[in-house]
Amino acid sequence: MRIISQYILPTVIAATMVLSASAQKVNAPADDRGYVVKVGDQAPDDFTLQLTDGKSVQLKDLRGKVVVLQFTASWCEVCREEMPHLEKDLWQAYKDKGVFLIAVDRDQPMDTVKNFKKTMGMTYPFALDPGADIFGRFADKGAGVTRNVVIDQNGKIAFMTRLYTPEEFNKMLGVIQNLTKS
């Protein structure tokens, strides 16, 4: 019995601690901004975005471009505040420089999303996110929208925003500018 308590039990306890730590990494909790991914991670890309124009696109098919996923919803006032800046300072400035901006609208029907895009006067693509499943690959589903995820040409997350502030938005533009330099 002494051998078990002296040698085997500590080994079992240590192995349990290692397995527990591994499980925690797999089911990583959201950070303080609600993200379940971090800068430097390979972006989840095993999903298809259904665009409001009837087309669809897979994130992995956009490799070679800088991709900005704007997580939004028509009811989000902060999203509405940010959108004109995304249109002018990001989409219009970078769409011909290898940048693909797409609004991923959280869990709203097609008609609502189309009307939202039209009402806001946005020209960049909008996509549906039924059940917030795409959102949930990047952030905790209980976290709010108004977030942008910048993905580099190799599919790695380069920058993430939360809410809208001119300072963070300008940092995002700086990251995009650096990524698009030849």
C-alpha cells in the first residue's frame, strides 16, 4: 500500500493535471473582449458564407487576400456608427489592393440583411450567419457584435477589434496597410 501512495498516486495525479490542462486549451474560454481566438491563430475557415447577392464564398478560398470579417447586426447602433468608416476608409480605399471586407450579419433573415445593407448605403458584401455559428467560431456566442477580424493572406488572424473607437479603427487600418504593401 505504501508503494501505491508513494509512487503511483502522485503519477496518477500529475497525469490527471496534464490532461485537465489540455482539455482547457481545447475548450478555451473567451478572453475579456469575448474572443475565443487570438492574434496569430489560424483563422477558422471551414464554413461557407451565403452572400445577400445569392453567391457564396468560403473563407479558405480567399487565401492570398487580406480578409476583414465585420461581425454586425441591423439592431446594433455601434455597428451603424462604424459602417460608414468601413465603407470609405477600408472598402473604398483597399478593395483594389487585395482586401476583401465582408459584413457577417448575426442571425437575421435575408430580407432584413438586404434592407440593412441598402438602408446603410454600403457597397461591400454582406453575408448571413444563421444561428451565429460563424460568429461562434471567433467569439463567444454570448458576446456582442461590432467586431472586426483581420485575416492575413496566409489565413492567420492579424488584428481584432471590439466596439468602435477611432483609435482602434486607425490601428486596424495601419495593420491592413502593412499587410497590403508589396
